[in-house]
Amino acid sequence: MKTIISTIILSFILVGANAQKMTSRQAQEQKQELSNYIVLTQSVEQLEPILMAATQLMKEDEKAFGDFQIVLYGKEVATLTDENIAEKYAKMFDEMEIRLMVCELSLKKYSNNSGKLSNYIKTVDNAFSYNLMLQKKGFLSLTL
């Protein structure tokens, strides 16, 4: 009788442990299913083609499409302090829920108006460090 009870208790423990492993494995698989992207570019003119590529990825990935970020670095970051140019892109980024960021190092070096960025544009301290950090988190990276 003790053997039967011990066997039943052991069975419940093993089944519970297995169920817990399955649940954590399923959670990990769900996290890994999302495709996240980061694109580094030096050219404002490349923003539209990048957005077109992002649109295509959204269609292909569907529910697996995660985060898409674009980081602009270099001399052309200064052009985004121009309200007309910034507004041209504001609508596109707002509709697609894609984040545009500029490298703060580049902004300080090449622009006199670093405080005049549109609300949809965020800054990162260093484009390359930020890119490496996101790659560690599983982002797919492209540098143009």
C-alpha cells in the first residue's frame, strides 16, 4: 500500500514538473517567434525605401512582426532638424508604428539645432553601441 501511494505521489510530481517545463518552453518559443529589426543608415533619402521594406516584412511576417527601428547617423542627422523635412516623414512613421532614432553624437557634431527634433524622433547616445545592444537581444541588423 505504501508503495502504491509513493508511486502515485511521485507520478504527480513528475507530471507537474513536465507541465511546468512545457509551459516555460512554449513561452520562450513565443518570444522567439517575433522578428525584430534594426537598420542603421547615414542617408535621409534611404528612409522611404527602408519604410517600403518594412511594409513588405510586415506583410510577410504578419503576427511574427515585432519591432522595427531605424537609426540615422552621420552628417545628415542635421537635416531632420528642418521642420519641413521632419514633417514629411512624420506621417509615414506614425502610420506604420516604426521608430526613427538619430545618433546623439552625430547630432551634436553636425547640427546647431539639436533640441529641435520632432516628437516622433528619439535619440540614442551612440548608433553603433545601440545596434550591438539590440543584436544581443536577438534583433536582425542591417547597416546601409
